Amino acid sequence: MSGPTAILSALAPEQQGLIEQLEGPQQVQRAGRTFWQGRLRGHPVVLALSRIGKVAAATTTTALIEAFGVQRVVFTGVAGGLGPAVQIGDLVVADAFVQHDMDASPLFPRFEVPLYDQHRFPCDAALTQQLAQACQASLGAAGRTPRLHQGLILSGDQFVSTTQEATRIQSAVRGAGLEPLAVEMEGAAVAQVCHDYGIAFAAVRTISDRADEASAQDFQHFVTHVASHYARAVVGALMPLLPAG
Ligand code: ADE
């Protein structure tokens, strides 16, 4: 299907590298947000900041679909690593998202989004495969050899900053048969909106911290110094793999 691709970033430093590469940039204001229309490597795109947290990310995603007619949504951002092998600098491509702070029990099973009959929001298989290919091609762009993981990412309205809290969240979702790789604050909301509209969604998160006592400091350093390099490399490698707009 033709139409622009939305590239969502959580934070301005992650987006900056993409704005610098945008061909024919045009700024549009909507819902108190700035959207950037233009082309990346000839492919029509709309760049936006999700903002932080699930509600803000859902509003941005809805605006991208309703006002800009985007045909697919790609999220590049950062996350805290949860899986034992998921280290700072690694990339995690999501195959699905779960809201770790959703709990309408006993009315609905823990983590299930009420009235959706599901807790897991899968990403689009084809777009995810293209994104994973782009990530593979970009490994090493930050100067070391990070690992590429693929699996479940958790989202919740919480910056996870102690090992105790990270362990609590991990144990809770494991109780529902889920094995998470990373935690962040937006992806599950974007996945749910894309599910509602039947829009393809894929996401990659670079691991900025280990969701532990050092996470705030690690996060700040990573977002300022590293995140934009990853976003630029991955999105640059992804554009030629997408259908012509
Ligand atoms: N995004 C990056 N690191 C995170 C953390 N530790 N918790 C929640 N979201 C994050």
C-alpha cells in the first residue's frame, strides 16, 4: 500500500539525526506536537516524537494515522534491558508488546487489555523482518559490536530504576508465561493504536540501561551521546527495503 511511513522517536536527541537527513522538510503542528514531513532516501516519511508514556504515545500515533495517512509506523527508541543477555548498546527488535502495568483483575486476566481479549500485541511480521535486516546492517555503527535480539518488550508508565523493581516486573510477567527482553514506556500503546487501525507496526529499541540503580545516569548518557547514531543508521538502512511510497 502506498503512503508515508511514520518514524516515531521518544526523545528529541533520538530524532535529531533523522531531521538533519530529511529531504524537503515541512513542519506541521497538530495536537500540540510538531510533525516533520519529507523524504528519507526518497521515501515519504513523517517524523514525530511519541512523547513519553502510553497516553502521549497513543495520541501521537492516532494523529499520524488520522491526519497524515501513514501506512506503517516504525518506532526507534531506547529501553532498559531485562533479559540476562541484553546489555547496554544491544538492539532489541520487538516481536510483540505487553503493558506490564495493565491489571484489571479479577475482572480480566492480569495484563489483558480489557475488551481486546489479548495481552500481547504482535508487531507486523513483514515490517519487523525488514527492520531486523536494517538493524543487522547497522550493527557496529556505534563503534562496538552490539547484539541483536528479537522478542517481547514491556511498556508501562514507569521508569524502572531499581533491580528490585525490574525483578518484580519480570517475575510478574513470567507468571503469565511471558519472557521479556526490555522495558520502556510507549511501545505497547503504539502497538494497540496500530492494531485498532489495521496499520503495520515495527519497533526497535537500543538498550540504554539495565533498569537498575544506574539506569537514570546510563539513560542520560546514552540518549545524549549514542541514540541518534543508531536511529540514523537503522532508519537509513530500512528505507530502501520499504515499498515505494
Ligand atoms: N527507557 C529506557 N530505559 C528505561 C527504563 N529503565 N525504564 C523505563 N523506560 C526506559
